[in-house]
Amino acid sequence: MKNDIVQIVLALLTLILGCALEELLPKVVGVGFPLLMSATVFVALRRRIPFAICFAVAAGAAEDSLSGLPPTTSASFFLAITAVARWSEFPNSALIMAYPLYQVWLRLWIGNACGDVFYRILVAVPFGVMTTFASWVILDWWDRRSAVGES
């Protein structure tokens, strides 16, 4: 029971801090740092399936509201990334390319409203790699410090 409460509190803090940092950090060509997406992949790889699905929906809804996107645009992609992270044969390092794919996803659903997709992909690759690496290191440290999984 204690471990479940710790996981829920950590998930809420991750969502709150991720939303705040995504809003505060600069954007280049409309592309920001994918903190919520990186956290979603981290949770998908570390937590039980129902928890990971709930987190993906919450993070996607938060991303939609922060970005002014239509409902379930990001949530559906975050759910797909959660499924790929859990059940595919891709190595975890391949999930770094989720952010450029997200730019294509936005282009499919929104059209030209989000700008030229080629420039967005060029910016999304380094932003995605850098953010995913940094957030996974921080979230792993945070998990260990909060004793998630300990009895």
C-alpha cells in the first residue's frame, strides 16, 4: 500500500513539474522539450500496465491542454508509445525517436497549423535525445531516492 501511494505522489509531482518546465523552457520553431513524453516512456518501462496507461492518458491530456491541441491528440500518441515501449521488440534507445514521430503525428491531425514538419523534425531530434536522456537520469534517481519498489 505504501509503495502505491509513493508511486502516485511521484507521478503527480512528475506531471506538475513536467507541465511547468514545458511551459517555462524555450521553444525553437514551435518545438519544445518533450518532458511529459519522456516521463511517459519512463513510466511505461518501470511501472505496471494499468498505472502506465493512466499516466499516459494524464500526461497526454496535460500536453493537449498546454499546447492548445484538440482533445486526445497527444493522449492517443502517448498511449501508442506506451504500448510500443511495453510490448515491442524495439530497444529502449529507439524510443528516443518518438519525439520526431510525434511531430509527424501532429502534422497528420492538425495540418499546417503547427508549421513546417521538416523543420520541426530537424529540431525535434536533438531536443528529444537530450530531454529523454536527462529526464530518464533524473527520474531514475528520483525513483531510487524515494525507495519505489522497496518494502
